[in-house]
Amino acid sequence: MTTIDCNFPGGNIVVDRIEGDLLFVHQDLRDTTTDWFYWYFRVCGAAGKRITVNFTQSNVIGVRGPAFSLDGGVTWQWLGAVAVSGQSFLCDVPAVSDEIRFSFGMPYQESNLHQFLRQYAGSPYLEVGELCKTKKGRSAELLRLGRLDGGAPLRVLLTCRHHCCEMMASYALEGILASVLAENELGAWFREQVELMVVPFVDKDGVEDGDQGKNRAPRDHNRDYSEESVHPTTRAIRELVPGWGQGCLRLALDMHCPHIRGEYNEDIYFPGGPEKLNWAQVLRFSKMIESTQRGPLVFAAEHNLPFGTAWNVPANTTQGLSFGGWAAKLHGIKMATTIEIPYANASGKEVNQHTARAFGSDLARAIQKYLLEIN
């Protein structure tokens, strides 16, 4: 008998009904105040069958179809747009696969981070700690890497998953971290010159519970940097970072994914803020990415979204101050910004676990170039 469930970290689905090989489901919005598109579930008992998954509410299938995994969510592939018809997709489940997982993207959980970090266990250039406990008692990780003796002349702050569903950004973050810890010239430079602080899961509870995160009630994590923070992680960031920076913090980068499809959602880009001097630095940094990138995902500065353009307008800043807006005012900072990394399609190139990590390596090279030029 075919069954559907989401009883694992990051799982999200509501099952409407099952009619033989026809599965009717929709995403669980929980405490998200608007429609959104994250879902992640597994199907068991369908080995050798052709199943049709029908989404009964909004269209939440991405531009390369769903991602699927045959090994319990470790590795992922896109099923492909050819499998999609409207709000449904077809899948021929392999005869040897009693379990197959489907998701809007390629999920990245706490287990993925810990697997990545294990390869650097014992490194004197990596410290794995705790930012704080979350509302649900989980440990929100805090990483420090690079030069850790307190003498680094430069400091960099990286954050990810303010919106918990934006998983592809986590693979790019891995690429940055791997570059800093790599046994090569670039890694050696970082470990001599830079201390990085990294919050990999700002909405840790949402990541593990499988929430949407975007437009969360009562407050979006990325609008929780003004007045009194309601989330423990954002409160802890605001308390910790100013003292840690010691006037040496030069760059703060918040890593996101955009909307599901269409214009501004299928290119890598930086959305601008109202601070003109900061935006000038973002444009400068953009040119450095263009000049140093080597990976399969191509960034072009022409895709950046200046403040006041498309969705990036003052009306969208009234709910509270974003991380980028807050970080732009920190002592010593030269650039604080957000980068949007698409879920599946970046200027026609496939975004996946491997290409997103490669783009993270491109970002690391550009960060080095930027820090060298401003210092």
C-alpha cells in the first residue's frame, strides 16, 4: 500500500487523499501568514509504480520539477520539467526503491551541516559552538573559522536561513567554509588574515520542523532587527556581534533564496538597500565576483536589484529592520548585504548541491579580493 508522510527533520506536507497511484497533497503553511511553496515528504510502498502527485492548492512545483532522493535525503536530483503538468508531476518509482523522497528543493538540515563539519574535526582553524538555545530548546550553531587567536586584522560575518525554507543557500555557504579551510593558497590567506563568524541556521527550529519561515507570524526572522527581537537567535546575534567585531568587521553577508520562478527569481543577485554608500560597495563587490568566478553558475551584476525596483521598495521594509539594514550600521563595516541564490535555475544553469557549493567557492575568492582592496 502506498503511504505518504513527513515524519523526519525538515518534513512538510498535508495529505488530502490517496486514490491508488494518484496522490493529492498540499504544503503546510502553519504559522506563515501568506501563501508559500516549501514542501518535503516521502512515499513508501510505491516501488515499480507510476505515481501522480497532485498539489491541491497553489502551484508549488519549481522550474526543474521536484527534487527527488532515493537514499533518504542524502543526495538529490531534479526530476525535470518534463514530468510536470500544471500543479501535478509524474514519477516512475524504481522497482528497488521502497522509499522515495520529494521536495520543492534539495533540503539541507542540521545533519547535513554536521556531516560537512566532521571532515574538519580537530582543525585548529574551526570552532563549533552554540549561539543560543532556540524557543524549542534546540542548539543554534555558531561557527568561528579562519584565524582564531584574536589577532585577525579582518573579520567577516555570514548568516543563512533567516527564512528556513531557503535551503540552496546553505550549499553555497558550505562552499565558502570549505574554501576557508582548504589546504591551498586561498585557504592559507584566510587563516592568516580573517576571522569569520557564521550562523548557519538563524531559524533553526523552522529548518528542523520543516516550516516555510517567510512571513512568519508574529515576526519574520529577517525583520527582527529593530525594537526588541522576538526570536532568541536574532536577539543573540544583536548582542554578540558588536563586541566580537572589535572595529575589524568589514563584511556581513546574509545568504537567501528568492521566490519560486520568474523574473528576479532565476538569477543570482543582490537586492539593494536605501544606504547609497553601502550599495556602491555591493556594486564594487559584484564586479569582483564577475572577475574571479570559475564555477558553473554565472553571476552577472546586471541582475542586481537596486532599492526602489520591482519588489524591492520601501513598503517592504515597514515590518521591521532586516539583518542587512542592521549590519550596515555596525562599527567598521564596509559592506552589509543579502545575496539571493535561486533554487533550481540560475541564468539557465542548473542549481544543485554541487553547483551551489562551487558558487560558494567563487564567493570566497571574491571576498578575498574585496578585503584586500579595502584594507
